[in-house]
Amino acid sequence: AFKMLQFEVVPTQPIGGQKTGTSGLRKQTSVFRQPHYLDNWIQSLFNCLGADLQGSTLVLGGDGRFWNQEAIQIIVKLSFGNGVKKLIIGQDGILSTPAVSALIRSRKVFGGIILTASHNPGGPDNDFGIKYNVSNGGPAPESITNEIYKYTQTISELKQAILPAPVDLNKLGTTTYGDREIEIVDSVDNYLALMKEIFDFDLLKKILTRSDFKFVYDGMNGVTGPYLRRIFVQELGAPESSVMNATPLPDFGGHHPDPNLTYAAELVNKLQSGEYDFGAASDGDGDRNMILGKRFFVNPSDSLAVVAAQAHLIPFFQQLPLKAIARSMPTSQAADRVAQKLGVANYEVPTGWKFFGNLMEKYQSEGRVICGEELWSWFQPHS
């Protein structure tokens, strides 16, 4: 435990080009590393959130790309300087985007900050990014992202705490700074607990340990490596060889962490050889996937449709019925055909996960909704 923190106000001035889009702010890493560039955006976010931020708890983590941990240290100081009471941070700064969402919802906290440029390459000469998720676990709506941008154009000061030492991101547990608190959590625990509520782990274990079934998952050296080892190897009993590129690296091993037929060629070749029965890959921050079978791949539009059509086999969808299927505009109409066959509502929305948010809220109390887009990502609200 540390004593009460000291605070300071640091003069700053607007830096151009901080308009925040549907997936947050993404720029070259060298841009983010400019003096006060990240600081200005975070302070503008906090100015936008206003009085509601006082005494709040935020989740904080990223995909492990270059400069992830340094950025977290900056955000900690600004968070405490702007009245945040507690930060929940993934160990070593690692949290997948879905894991941040799960933590926000299960802990019922105010929001979360995710350090990621998604599927963009990482490293000092590549990309960095940041986005904010609100209390329902989903991305900030345009009403917030537009307001952040307005504040970046008029910002004049940064409010930050003076920490006695950098935060030890590796040590699990809680550290207090007077009336402020940092909790370093295992990156996987909470997400794993949620997965066990959604899927039948006993049944999955029977499949993954069969001698006549070979499975391989490519983490693309992104954030999902620890999740793959913990879930598939430790929990479900798959051999260690069933996960590849499962160590998060600052530059993703020099690869482009975008799960498609071009950038996941190593995985594709394994499935094309006929040696494996099932394969998958995920992107840098773990919110996209690609599904492969023996000598064929499932295009993302069909992936959404197949999951929706077979949802009744998943325990999560046996607790409450499927009520709607939603897809992004460029996604094919395969999901529409499934919705029609099942007699559930179907929706078409612009590309961007936050546009699914209203539908999630609409159906939260009466049933499930599956949402997906053309970029190998599909999801459903939980809890």
C-alpha cells in the first residue's frame, strides 16, 4: 500500500488528427509516442465522461503490441488524476477485446479502455490504437466518440496523479494508493468462467481428445495465445501442438495479425494438407476469427449463418431463446435465410460493432441475439 497520491495539472495544447472512428483511434505508433498525444486523447475522453467518472472503476488492457505497457502507465496517472477510484488491469497489460467486455459486464463497472489497433501490424514502425467501451461492454457510441474529438480540439491541461513508482503489471493482486486502487487480474480467468456458462465444456473435451479428430488454432502471436493454451490445452485437453503462434509478441512475430487466407497461410496449408480436421485463427485483439475445415474454409458470411442455425445446440441459447440475427450490410444474406427459417427477426446494420449495441439492449431481457459481420466476427451479448 502507498500513501495518498499527489496530483498535478500539466499544460498542453491541441494536437490535430485525433478524430475517433467506430473502432477508436488508430495511428502509427510513432504518432502515439509523440509527447502528450495519448495523454490528450485520454484527457479528452475523461472530459467527455464528466462527473460520472468520479469514484468509478475502469477496466484497462491491450493486445500486447509494442508500447502497450508504456501506454498503460500514462493512462493510470491520468485516470487517478481525473477521479477514477479503481483500475482493473490485465496481467502484463494483456486483455483481449472480448475479455475486456466480459470484465466490464461481470464486474458491473463504468467502462473500459482497450489498447489495440486490431488486425493492423504492430511495432515501432507500424500501428497503435485505443478505444473506449461503455458500461454494457460494447464500443462507445458516436455520441461519445464525436464529443471526444471536440475536446481534443480545445484541450489546454492534463490532470494526472504523481505515482511513487511505475505500476508492476506482472504482480497479481491489489495495490492501494490512499483511496485509489489497482487490481491486476489474470487475463483469462473471468473470460474462461463466461465461456463455461455459454458452452458445454464436457462435450467439447470429448471431441478435442478423440484420436480421430485433429484440431489446430493459430493465435497469430496476438492477444489470444494465453486464452488458447488455457482453454483448449489445459481445460479441454487438446495437445499442445493444437495451438500455434500462441505467444503474444510486440510485433506479432513480424506478421499481419489478420485471420484470412493470405495472412494465415501457414494455417491454411495445414488444413489443405488433409492432416487436420478443423482449424481456426484469431486477430491481434481476439475479436475476429476464421474457421477452416479439412481442405475448405468457411467464409465469414456463412460462419455467422451456421452458428445461428445451430445455436440451439449451445447451452447459452437453451437458457433463453434466439430472438434475432443481425448482420452488417456487406455480409451476405445467408443469415437472413436462417432467420426466416427459424422465424426470428433479422436486421441489417452499417459495418462497425457499436451499431449492434442497440439491438443487444433491445433483446437483453427477452432472448438472445446473434450479431456478425463480413470480417469473420460474430458475437452475442452475455449476462
